[in-house]
Amino acid sequence: MTTWTDRVGIPSRFVFACLQFLRFGCLELVSCLFPAFLFAGLAISKYVDLPIARYDALLIYCIGLTLLFWVVRLETWREVAVIFGFHLVGLGLELFKVRVGSWQYPGDAVTKIAGVPLFAGFMYAAVGSYLCQAWRRFDLRVSNYRPFLTTIFAVLIYANFFTHQWLPDLRIPIALGLLIVLRRTWVFFTVGVRRYRMPLAVSFALIGFFLWIAENAGTFLDAWNYPDQVNVWHLVHPAKFGAWSLLVSMSFVLVASVKSLEGRLYHRGTAATVEIAPQHHNANPADG
């Protein structure tokens, strides 16, 4: 049988790959609902006059978003709890970094403590929300995951964000240690009717890169500023990409702990790219 792609001279496998890429992109976009709403709130609050302080409004807005996601069952109560945990982890880091002058939050607010608005923790919580959404929509599973060692290195990464102010910066040796622990760890995910896998460490790097892009958007919207951005905005230093990639490990450990309780953590089997459903168009070589 001759397919339409054969008649127009387009290889069927190429068309299938393009469709898979589009499916992947759509799933990613839907998984980013909370971050998308968060950045919409940042943009609106920057350009619209509000009856209360911007950071106070953003805190109310983010709390409302979290409750909405739980009410409409986009997230379970366990996921909300772990996202709140990451909110606290992020807020602790923010309080320290603002105190030592790493960055600042312009503007006053009732809900601002030690120079940090309480809404700031939701920017970290958005990462946890993305992981929870992606886990469900891509049917994520991991193989050869070592939770104890991974947790130790995630805690070391988090601690180093504080201790490097007085002690040598150990992020590179800690990162190398984490790579050794994760060298055989794969994350499996589903797109359409295909099951794929990639190294878990690679997924950390990819998420970190997009978080760096999000950080540039956040500073452009004056959610916070680095010292060299106060007068004129410019790109956040690329080194922050690596920092975000490392911090993702902490978020992953928290979400993985919930998925372990739900029995949705470990992958069974070692197949990399396989069909997970029967095909209806067997004559198409891309489906074979």
C-alpha cells in the first residue's frame, strides 16, 4: 500500500518523528501549567496597577493556584505536600541568599520577611509541580535508581549553596559524585505509542537549562534582580544553568519519594524504545 507520505516523497519515519516531537512538546506545555500561570501572574502584576503590594498579590494568587490544582485533581494531596516542602526548601535558600547580597527583591510588601517575599518559594514549588505533572503525563519511571545515595548528594548540593560563602565551593566534586551515582540510572517516558528512555542526569541538565531561561524571564519582569541587573537588565550569567541543574536533584528526590509510596517509581524491564500499543496501519513502515 502506498501512503500519502510516499506519494509526496516524504519518508514516513521522518513524519512519524515530527509527530512524536509535537506530541512531546504538547505534553511538556501541559506539564508546565503551574509555571505558565505563575509567569502570567508576574507579567500582569508588573504592568497592571494593583490595590495591594505586588508581592502580597502574588502570594494570594499562588496559594489560590495551588488549591485550584488540588480541587480539580491536577495534583494529589501528596503531591501538594511535597510541592509545599520544596517551597520551604526554596524559601530557606532565598532568605540566606538575599541576606548575603546574592540578589534582591525590589518593592515593599506586608508578606516580606528579611527582604524575601513569601511568594518566592512558589517559584521553586513550580519546579516540583512540573515534575509531578510530567511524571503523570509521560508515565515516568526510573531504573537503577539509588534513592539513599541520590538523596545524600542532593542534600550536599543544597548545603553547598550555603557553605560556599565561607568554605571552598564544592559543587564540581559533588556534581561529579552525583554523576557517578546516576551513571546507570535511566528515566523511561511515553510519547504517543512509543516508550523511550534517557539518562536521568541528562534530564536534570535539560530541566536546568529551561529553568535558566525562566530565571531570565523572571528577572526581566522584575520579580527579583541580581546586583548587576538593578540599573540595566541583561542575561543571567550562564553559570546559573549549572546551579539549577544541580538543584533539580533536590526536587526530583522529593517527588520520587511520593512516587515510591504510590508504587509509580521503578521501571520493570530494560527496553529502551518499544511499542506499547498495537498499530492500526501496519503498512506504514514508520509504524513497524
